[in-house]
Amino acid sequence: TSLRAPVEAAGGVITVDLAGVTPGAQVGSAGAELTVQQLVYTVQGALQSTDPVRILLDGEPVEELFGAVSTADPVRRADQY
């Protein structure tokens, strides 16, 4: 997985555009949630922001990742595990 484009923050939303992700990969629901939340926490930490994160794959919105996590809307930071 890699960044397809620079991370952008605008209008209260952080946008991350990734390449090399298989959105339907089966990692289990707990693994999927942890993976997405790790991305959210990492991006928010790097930008010193708590804005929700919109995830794009190859420039396009994706409704769901790994068959378990909704990404139709920007993803908010969950409670720490």
C-alpha cells in the first residue's frame, strides 16, 4: 500500500488517497477495524488534527474496506484500544 496523492486537509476533513489496497481482502472484522483506525490515528497525529478521514482508493471513494468497515463517510477516530 502506498499514498497515491499527498494527504489533504480541507473543510474539516482529511483525505487520504491510497494505491495497492485490496478492499475486499478478508482480515476479519477486528483486524479490519484496527487497520482502518491505525490509518486514522496515524494521519491525524501527523497533521495534529482530529478531523475525520475520508479514504479513497486509486482516486475513488470506497464504500467499505475488508468487508467489515464502512468508509462511505469520513471515518472518525474511535476510542483507543
